[in-house]
Amino acid sequence: MYLTAEKKQEIFGKYGKSNTDTGSAEGQIALFSYRINHLTEHLKSNKKDYSTERALVILVGKRRRLLNYLKDIEISRYRAIIKELGIRK
């Protein structure tokens, strides 16, 4: 599988508070971004994989809701995660 436990710990360690902090909004957004990038690359070569396309749309929606939550709660954390991940231009 493309997402191993070690890779998850690395993502949460880099963007969350610690390796085991799986509940922070920043960690979840980073994990969703990693998965979105992976699915996007998959869809470039498999254009008719509609189930993966649907999963990608669902993940983008989840990430968008988390970003909106973070923006409403604390705008500085929102700006920091956006800048780190390079989601916006």
C-alpha cells in the first residue's frame, strides 16, 4: 500500500504536535493532502477510474471542511498550514 504506518507517523510528526497526534486539524489536512496528491497522480494515467475519482472528490471536500474549521477557529494556524503545504497560490 502507498501509505504505510511509518509514512503516517512522519506526516503527523512534521505537521502535527507529535507522531501520535492524529487528531490535530493540521495533521489531518496534511494527510488528506498527501492522499489527494497520490490519487491525482493515479487518475492521470487511469482516466476512467470513476470510483477513485469519487473518492478524490470526497477527500477534497473533507479537507475543505477542515480548512474552513481551522480558518474560523484560528486564522494564524490556517495561514501556516496553507503556506507549508502550498495548497493556495
